[in-house]
Amino acid sequence: MTKKINRDHAQKKHHPLSENDAIVSHLSELLTPSIFAQQSLFRDLGMRNRVLNLSLMTAAILTLLWRNVPSVNELTRILNREGFLWVDPTKVSQKALSDRFLTFPSILFEQVFKQLLPKFKERWQKRTNHPLPDSVCFSLTKFKQIWIVDGSTLEALFRKLDSLKDIPTGKLAGKMAVVMDLATRLPVEIWVEENPSISEVKFEENILNLVKSQTLLLLDRGFYHFLFWQELITRNIDFITRIKKGASIEILKRFTNSHDLRDSLINIGDGRKKTPIVTLRLVEIRSKNKWHSYLTSVTSPEILPPHVVVNLYGKRWRIEEAFNTVKRLLGLSYLWTGSINEIEKTKAEINYCSVSRIGKKSKKLFL
């Protein structure tokens, strides 16, 4: 039996993609105002406006991604001979560029890309050729917004690869939590913690400070925390998540009980301090003789019918797609690093990959 090759470890192409004049023009038009707006922050951070400045480093990050440049060495060669995007040919050493990547403040990249989000949202609102799925359209008549929340230990992303299971553990990268708008597919917020062993519970306060009432959250099962659920419900914030195997529940009412669908009002929890009793809906659907179970705080099937609950939660994988795109484009290099500055840079890269869908349609990037 032939062993499946993981795309992250396939041999890299030695020659990066050629620049596309239309893409270069649009990137320059979009990013120049955002880069200029960060000049004050650039100076406040004590940065000198030398050769490897914010404008050049932003162009370098984008070129690494959308042209699939295999290494900083190759990027340096391109910069020296051709230049890239809006940067003219510039003589720098490979060591100087590598060192600059390691020390350049990540917040500058993040702020540049965050300033682009309102523009992308405005363009999304004007689009007509990609209608939203029916389940999303229906749900947006009941909620102001639908956000996906996901937490990932970067070590876990790396260790999922079978080809690396025998490699000794190295220094871990950290933990990241991402909030993404389901309708626009734009990132809302990204948080990073240097300690990879912390629980997703550490991000709950950030989420509560960010999310407003009448929002529906699609929660990663890492946020399976009864006190957190209670606080969301108190603030008129609803959620959908997966139930854990062996959870103790009390069925209060059956809305539906058929061959392939069960929809019930339940109590979950044992009444203790950390596991208070919470009233939720349990939606169970059978697919190919296997039952899949979901919890939601929306207790009325009229507001969220069971099949809408299931369909919406299936779209939570949009965030996984963003992570996978970043892993593939970076070859996991920034996900297996001990530098918190590099992990913070990944926040900007996830923003970029999410909004551009660069892994799928690079020729239509930002058009």
C-alpha cells in the first residue's frame, strides 16, 4: 500500500511564481495607505526608516506567500536582482533579511492587515456572484452575526502529521485562538499565548470582551466550559458546539424523535461549582449509521431548526482551512519556533490568507 504523502512535506518548487502585474497593482493600491498609516507607530517603537523598513518587509511577507518563494535565501536573490511588488531591486544580504524577519515587531504587520479588513468587508457586501448558503441566510435573520471561534495548540497542528510522529519533541510554538465571521470569512480577532499548555479557558475573557449580544458563536470543543456557557447566555449570546462523549444529561422535552433525527431540550451539568446545570438543546442526526450530536443554547427549534444547527456547525471548518493554508504556505516553519514574535507574525499571515484565499485562487487575489 502506497503511503500518502503529506503536502506540507512534499518537495518545494525551486522557482517561485512569476509576478502578476494586475495583482501587484491591486496590492500596491490597497496596502500603501495602510503602511503609511503605521509610520507613527513605527517611530514610537524606536524603528529607524532604513532599507529594511515596514514597506519592504510587508512586501517581503506577501511575496513569500503568494509567489510561494521556498526560502529567505531565494527571496534575497529576488530582491537583489528583480525587486518585488512595489520594491525596486535592493542589495541586502541573506543574513540581514533573516535577522530582520526575526526581530521586526509583529504588531506592525498586524496593524497593516487589520486596516484592510473594513475595505474587504465593504467589497463583500457589494458582491452578487457568490450567494450565501440558505442556512446562513436564514440564521442571519435571527442573529446580527455568526462568528466561528477556534483554539489551536500549534504543537498539535504539527504532530498531526504521521511522518513526524517519531521526531523528538522540540520547543513548542504556543497557542492561538481565532474568531472569524462566517458570512464574510474575514478574521475578527486573533490572540496568541506563548505557553502551549494553557487551556482555551484563558481566552474566554477575551471572547466575552469582544462579542456583543445577538451573536451566534460556533465554538470549538476546547471551549466546553459550563461557566463560560452560562455567561454567554446571560449576555444574550448564543452558541453551537459538539457534546462530549459520556456527558451526563437529563432530557426535559422531545421536540423530534425519528429514525434519523432527535431534537431535545436537556439539562447538562451536575450542579457543582464548576459544572452548574445549564439548559440547552441537544440535536442528534444520523449519517451512515453513525449519530452526530450537537449542543446549542438556542432552545427553540423555530429560531434554529435542527438541520440548520448541523449545517452551520459544519461550516466551522473555515478556520481549519485558514490554518491549513498558513501551514502549507509557510512549510510549518513559523509554527515550529520558540520565538513569540514569529508566532505573532502568523496572526497577520492568517489574516492575509483568510481574506485572500491565496491557496485557492491566487490570480484573483484582491480583485
